[in-house]
Amino acid sequence: MSTAQTQLPTCYRHPDRETGLSCSECGRPICTECMTVAPVGLRCPDHAGAQRAQRQRGPRVGGRQIVLPQTRLGGTDALVTKALIALNVVIYLIGAAQGAGINNPGGPLYAKLWLYGPEVAHGDWWRLITTMFLHASIVHIGFNMLALWWFGAPVEAYLGRVRFIALYFVAGLAGSAGALVQTPGVTVGASGAIFGVLGAMMILEWQATGRLGGNAMTLIVINLALSFAIAGISIGGHIGGLIGGILATLAFARWGRGHAAYGRLGLGGALGLALIAGASVAIAYWQVRGLA
């Protein structure tokens, strides 16, 4: 039995910090403080600045160069992401006022919106959607909203507002189905939808670089490992949301015949989203049908 330990590389700007992340442009290891999230991976400070200074260009389509949208954090950019964060915060504050305080929300609003198998079985199907706007504590909502901002803003910039919000809700619905498969107990949180956003980022990175094992995959593996390691986390919800986000982004890309970052939703994409949503509801119904 070997006692040797495998050491991770250290951030090129902070040699005292080990990290499993790297810049998708130059490959240098970077820590979480130095990284800039992009739809095609992570950027180090040097290449994040270069990305802002010049226009990002995609492949040629019909002889024309496609220009990818840049992610700017001011103005009206990431409007859907900002609105989702604001809605989550407002509902959390209402729950805190109705419940037992800022770190223990609850009350009648939460009771009407949370995901609970027996109540879904009795006809409360809206809970499959509304549960993604509830959180159990300050730490819970804090981490989820930070992740939504980090990953949601750049993915929204690439997909556009309509497709991003469709991705978010379909992934959240798939996450609720996965949570019910794991347990019929009470479940709250936006993490299923956020895992769907990470799944979308992985597909965007794959289509841009030709490889799946990039930074998005690293983030997914790390977060899935935390899901298994920390008690009280809905593993089924995370995996369900991840699968829903991947499938939704592939639907945007016409199942490999196009690029998810270009074009409008289209009939094929809309039908794909409807199929994923319908399958999620069917799985949820199958899981709770004996609870009524």
C-alpha cells in the first residue's frame, strides 16, 4: 500500500493554493479567485482581459463569420439571471418573515410551494416548478445564487434570454423529478436548475473545443462529489437537473446538427424541450402515483 499523495498543481498567481482548475485558453492552473467563468470554460486573468478587449468569433456558417456575444456584467446584460436571483431572494425574505427567522424560513408560502411527494400526488403539480425558488437557509441560498450568477450570466449571453429561461425551467423540472425518485420527502432549492446550467456550459464548451473533459466537466465532477459527501443534499435533484440541462442544450443544437450558441429556438428545439418536460412530469407521476 502506497503512502504517497498526489498533489494538485498550484495557481500560477498564488503558488500557495492548490487547484484542479485551469484556463481553457492557455492551460495554466488557476484558483477560484483568479478564474473568470466563460461559456467555453474558465479564463485566467490574462485571457479574461484579452477576451473583453476583442470580439469572440465562432465558426463560419454559410461563408460568414459568426460573432459570439460577450458577457458584460453591467447594463441590461444577464437580465434573466438577475431576475431569477431577485425572485429567489424576495421569496426567501417572505419565508423568513413568515417562518422562524432569517436562517429558518417557512410559513404558509413555503408550505404551498415546496416539493413533497404526497402533495404532488394529490394534484399539486405546480410544486415541481415552484420548489426551485425556495431555500432552507442563508448558506443554501447564498451558495446557489452565487453559482447562478457565476454560471448563469455567461450561459445566458450565449443562448439568449428566451432559450436560457427555457433551459432553466426544464432543468429545474427534471431536477424535481430526480428528487422525487430519490425521496418523496420535502425538497427545496434551485440547485437542480443550476446543475442544468452547468450541463449547458459543458455542451457549449464541447462544441467550441471538441472535448468534454474541460473546465465545465471539472466543475460538474466537483459539485457532484460534494453532493454525495454532504448530508441532506438531494443527489437525485442534482443529477436530474444535470441530465435535463444537457438534453435541453443538445435540443438547441438540433441534436448535433448545429451549434447551441447560434440561431433561434426553432421547432426542433421547442419539441425537444416539450419532450424533456413531458418525460420529467411522467417520471414524477410514476414515482408519486402510489402516494395519493
